[in-house]
Amino acid sequence: MRLPVRLVLLRPRNPENLGAVARAMKNFGADDWAIAELGTHDFAAMRRVAVHAGELLDRPRLVRTLDEAVADCAWVVGTSSRAVKGKRRLPPAEVAREALERAAAGRTAIVFGDERSGLTNDEVHRCHDLSAIPAGEAQPSLNLAQAALVYLYELRKAALAAAAPPARAPEAGATDAELSAVEEALRAALRGGGFLAGPERHAVRDLAAALRRSRLSRREARLWLAALRTLGRGRE
């Protein structure tokens, strides 16, 4: 399952981050990435981290600018917590869902800024929409590789859900009349068995309430009714 996205990394400096991004891409089925202004050439460190994903380090699209990285993409999403008028700010799961919906029209680019300061103002405005991971206030900034992994996970999850066979239609729920019949049969069985020796009070009501909370299907309600009536007949 190949994900219809391109990860765009702007000015990455940490070789371990690049290796970890490559590994995450291999984990979740992505193979398209572009790097603008590569800030490190420590390929040995990259490969130590890119476990079973070394081939991805051999084929990133090396470019000079963001424009060049996204020129052939139909939707460009920048990762930034900033709010910009006219641009949506979507959570990762929504980016994943929409990227799959747009796949027939073209590839989605998810753009990550450098490890120190993220995207510049010009880069934020260059993107079509924005996305942020809802991290805690005590540490709102994620490591580059961690952030990429979150988006890749959401994309993989959305792709698997879209490819899954349609869920079986739920069974019809028991009607109120059917549940009332079960309650009456329960009352008769409990009285016949000696559980209700005196005034009923609330025992049957509470037991029946548990059955109602379980959202019995019509088939299940009929099974309960048949079982309780059979118990009643066995004592006659």
C-alpha cells in the first residue's frame, strides 16, 4: 500500500532525524520525499538510524527551494501551529483523510520546517493549508522525526480503513414491546423459581434495565424470551 504523499523537509541539519524519517516512511508505506537545502552530509549516522530503510536514503529528491519540492503536488500542507487567516489548520488525522480523498487529483505534500525554528513566514503563506499536532503546552514542539511519524501513522491508518471491506450492517434493535415481553418473562421465571418470594420492589426492573442498556438485537430479544419461557414451562 503506497501512500499518496510526499514529505518535504526544509533545511534539515540532524542526520539521525533523516535516518529516523526514512525508517518511519518504510514503517508506514511512504517512499516519496524531498529535501531542500540539506544541512548535513553525515550519511553514516543517517544509515545507522534508518534500520531496514537505507534504500530510501539513496533516493530523496534533493532540491533548492520549497517551490521546486512541491511544483507537481496538488495540495500543500505546512506543519505549523500558527493561525493564518484564510488557511485551515487541520489535525493530522484530517490531513490524512483529505489526502486520500484528493489522491485521484494529485499528490499531497506535507511540509516540515527546520529543527530549530520550523517554517518561515513566507513558507507558511506558500502552503495551501496548515496542520499542527495537538501537543501539550509544557512542550508543544515535537522532534522532526517524531512529527513525521505521527503524520505517516495517520495516513497509514486512514488508508487501511479506506481499503477495509464495508462493515456488516448492524442487526435491527429490539423494540420496546419486545423488551417489555422479555421483562415479563423474566419476572415470571424469577417468581416461579422462588427468587421473588415476596413483594417485587425493584429487582426485576433493575435486571431488565441491564438488558435494555445492552441494546439487544431483535434476534437476541427473541432468544431471551424463548429461554425464559422454557424455564417457566419446565417448572409447571
